[in-house]
Amino acid sequence: DPARSPAAEARRRELARLAWPEAAGTTPEQREALELAVRHRLTPRAVAAVLGLQPGSARELLAAAACEVERTRAALAVVETGDCATVGRLTGAPQVLLSSALRR
């Protein structure tokens, strides 16, 4: 089962360490899928069953959510280092929740 591979387990552990502000750019559906996968430790197949999705759709949803989390992480890192004047000017604060529109 690919959901039980060492790489999948490592990714699940990494996502479990998230401070949820990093998931702020996700859609409600993505956030729910992340909650199920990370906090409740459900496999993508189980997430699909809970959400009423096909397993492939649940995997795609989780992958898209993970991409959004990574984008937010990168944007927050830029804001925290203060190396981007444009982002600093837009946010006006070193600690900020970035919407998906602001991250792009």
C-alpha cells in the first residue's frame, strides 16, 4: 500500500508538525482532508470514504492541499526574514496569515 510507504509516513509526520496557520491558504475541502489525514491519521482511501470521494480524487485533494501548505510556508518564511519589501508593505506586519491571493 503506497499510503503506508516510508515516504508517505515521513510526509504524514511532517504535515502533523504543521502549525495550522500554514494551512490558511487551503480551501475548506482541502483543510478538512488535511485534518482527516494528519490529525486523525487516516489513509487517503479512508479520507475518500469519509468525504464521499473516489480514492484518486482524495489523493489529488491531499496533494493540492500539501502544495498550498508549502506555498504558504515559503511566503511566511519571506515575511519572517523581512527580505521582501513588497510582501512587507502588503502585510504591514511580520506575523501574518496569507491568503492564497496574497501568496501569488
